[in-house]
Amino acid sequence: MATIAESNPHGWIRGPGFDLTLIAGVAVLALAFGAAVVLQPDWFLVLLVLDLWLLGYPHVIATFSRISFDTSDLRENRFLVLGLPWIVFAATIALGSVAGLWALATTYLYWQWFHYTRQSYGLMRYYVRRAGAAGAGEETVTTWALYLVPLWGILHRSHQGQEKFLNMEVKYLPTPAIVVDVAAALALLAFAAWAWFQIKAWREGRLATGLTAYTFSHFLIFFVGYVAIEDITFGWLVINVWHNAQYLLIVWMYNVNRFKGGVDPQHALLSTLSQAKPAHIARYFLFILGVSTIVYLAVSLILRLGPFAAIPRATLIVYQTINFHHYV
């Protein structure tokens, strides 16, 4: 932030169109879902289906566009694609069988919180690199604030102890009110220090717009999703929409950068889809949506077959296996 390249004074990681979509557009979308479900709780199932179908399932499939969309990538990542899922599946079955279904829901609650936080931290690091060198104190405060706000959020949810999360029984780490209060105080203090550094940078004419805007959106979404909205499931919807949409854009950017030299014959399908042209962008996202729809419809139909339908926990185990494998 002390030095921002003259050709990129705002510190965008790609350009104003992409970055404003990634930062403001995704945040507004997530907050709109949150406002809708709070004002009209009966809309939750509809909003959940839209989130899963248009964002959640495609965001999982997008992971595989990085590691297995052609034979060369599949050979390189054979274990991740063909071996690891069975290990995760076995571990998920063991956890659900030994501890109970609540253990799967509880693991999901805490692991997805960590997963969402780490993804956001990684994206923040993109913006730090684009912004240039920052003072050690400024960067340290930003990192502390970025972690402390989510920490406050998950401790708040743990203290709340709502019996159901996504209609599943869940248990929480014992969290006294004083622990939540201390976490809140530290998070607010770190946020205030971060805000002071941003004002200082603005006055000195070196404010990195991209980094500042993204970090603020991180604070806002985690606060709304984990603290401001009373119902844990409704709050989860906000953070989940934000995470899913964000990830889809990040992976698209990754693939576009990977094939910025043009179509690669060794990766013909993915490199053709991953060209930064309007028609290719639309085809890329429609392709990911189409593949995810086919895959998840197939999984849903298989789980309705006799042998699987007779197992009460089969659906939860399969979908949590997909989630946990994606996290790994």
C-alpha cells in the first residue's frame, strides 16, 4: 500500500469490472439473500435451492476444472480425484456411525467457517500483492482484523447454541459469554485500527482501493452472517452465497490467467472456455452450471434407489463427503 504501481493505482487484481463484481457485486448478492430470508422466512427453501443450484454445486465442480478437466490434469492429480474421495468417504461414514449424525453437522459448521475464512484470507493476499509493499504494522493489523471478526462470529454462534443448523442437530464448543465479549472487543479494536490505517493511507494519497474495499466486504459479510442475523441457518445462507459466488469468479480468473496465451491443444476444452471474451465467459459459466446440474441430479437419483434410500444417513454422508473433499 505504500507503493502502488502507476499502471494500477487502485490495486485491482484484474480490472475494475471484474474486481467490482467480485467485491461489491458478490457482497450485494449475499446481503440480498440475507435480507430476503429475514423478511420472508418462508422463502428459505427457494433461496437455498437457488444458492445450491446456481452457485454451490457449480463452485464444487469449478474445483475440478483446475485438476481434472482433461487427461493430463487427471494424471497429475489422480490421487486427489480418484483416491482421496474414498478416504474422505470412509472417514465420514466412520464419524457418522461412531459419534452420530450430529457430528457430521458439527464438523461441517466449524470446518466451513474455517474454509470460508481461509479463502477470504487468500483473496486478501492477492490484493496485498497488487497494492505493493505495506508497513509491517499496517499489514499485521489487517491480518489480525481479518481473522478476529470471523472468530467473534463463530464464538457468538457457539454461545448461542441453537439446536438446529440447516435442520440438523448440532453441538457446540462450550463458549461462555465473557469469551464472546472479549472476542468482540478485540475484533472491534482491530477493525478500528484497520480503519485508522485506511484513513491515514487516503490522506497520504496511497489508498489501495481494491484491498480496502475487499477487506471491508469481508468484515461486513462475516458480521452479518455470524452476528447480526439471529438465526444461524439464515446467517449461513449469506456467507454461503458470498463464498460460492466468490469462488466461482476466483477459479474463472485462475483458468483465464492459466490460458492467457490462447487455446492450448493439450487442454483444448478448458482453454477454449477460459478465454477472456464475452462469448467465452458466458459459455464457461454455462458449461460449469450444466456439468454441476448433471452430476448432482445423478447423485440425487442414485440416492433414491432402493439400497441407498433404505439407509437413513446415506444422503447426509454422501453430500458431506463431497463438501469435506472439496475443503481438502
